Amino acid sequence: MSDSGDTQDELLPTLFGGARKFPRDLSAFTPARLAIDGAGNRPGVRAWIDFREDHAAARDAVHSEVPKGWPAEHGLCDLASSAPDRHTYLSQPKLGERLDDASVDRWKEALESDVDLQLVVGDGLSSAAAEAQVPDLIKAIRREADSRGWTVGVPAFVRLARVAVMDHVADLARPKVCAILIGERPGLLSAVSLSIYAAFHPSLATTHADRNCLSNIHAKGTPPKKAADMFAKLAQAMFDQRTSGVRLLLD
């Protein structure tokens, strides 16, 4: 209600171009479940089926894993976190923040030290997001890096990864900027949404306050090409200011 005492219904013509169709007009501005069909307190059949389909996709994304040959197919060094299996990974998040011993040895053999940019891919809480977004996103980021003259290290893939595993990868490789492209916790709007977390000179001492994040990378959110452009500008700010996270000044 406004200060003048107008009721919500009286304000609707102003909010929705003169058409009193609240709340259905809101559905044109958001993919959220608004004004779904129903009878009484029950959703309609189509709405219920859509909900069940999206819920199933979200559950599958959390519990499924990237195929074994997928990292090599996309030129990624195949590593794993300390979590022995997905059930343990989900119940003990800290285990996903460090590489296992075998991966440490494998990474030491494959890494390129002191590059400008190190990319890490993690399945996170949606392996489907990694599969759907990473191929196009990495290509777009590489194009942005090449245009700026940045050196880019061998990209790594970490199974059962949490965001902080990027710190362990970077602690061994010592890049200027490290970024992890990781599957987000899926919701009912998208099960294939990816995030990029990046930090300047990350190490095992890095905290969440030292990172910056770009989220909602998927076809119905921020498409990979646009996300790569946004990330390149973010990374450039890190290079210029030699910092990241809460200390980074962004326009």
C-alpha cells in the first residue's frame, strides 16, 4: 500500500500497463512458478508434471557423475578430491576441498608453473552443469585470454570438487589468477547452472572472502560467451589491482 492509501488493486494498472491481470502478468518477467493453474489448493496436472520433472532433474544432477572419458575428451587433466565417493562427498564437504594423494602426484607432473591464468573444472553439485556449460565456456575464456596475451595453464578437472579445491590446485601451480568452473546446487529452474569462482594468487590460506563469483551460467541465465567476457574483465581487474575478493574494486 502506498502513502496515499491506494490499495494494491488500484496500483495494478500502473504496474502492468493498465491490464488488471495480477499475478499472471508477473510470469512474463520471471521463470519462477507464479500463477500456476490449479483447483483449490491443488496444482493443475501440467504444473504438477513440470514440477516433478524439474525436481527429478535436480536430484539426478546432484547424484550423477561426469563420465570417465569426459575430461580427456576435453583436454582436462583428470584429478579427484579426497572424497572417496559421492555419498561421502555430500555428507562431508571438507573432503571435497583438497586433492587426494594420487591426484597431487599427477598434477605435479602435468602442471605449468607461474602462468597468468589457471582454469579448474569441478563437477560440484551438478555434473550435468559441467557437461553442458564447460566445453563452450572454456573455449570462450581461452579466446579472451589469447586476445589479452595471457598465458593459460593445462586445465584441470576435479571429481567430487568443492570450490576450495581450486586453492590446492593453485598452491601447487602458483598462477597469478585461478578460477574454478563448478556446477551449482541445482534448483527447480535449472539443473545445469554453472558458477565461476576466481581469486588472485590463491593458496591453502585463501578464504571465501578472497574470491569473486559469477553465477547462473546457462542458456536461460548468462550464456557461456557472455560469461567469458564478464570473467575476462574480472580477471583483468585482478591483474591490475593485484588482489581479489572483498578488496577488489569493480566498476
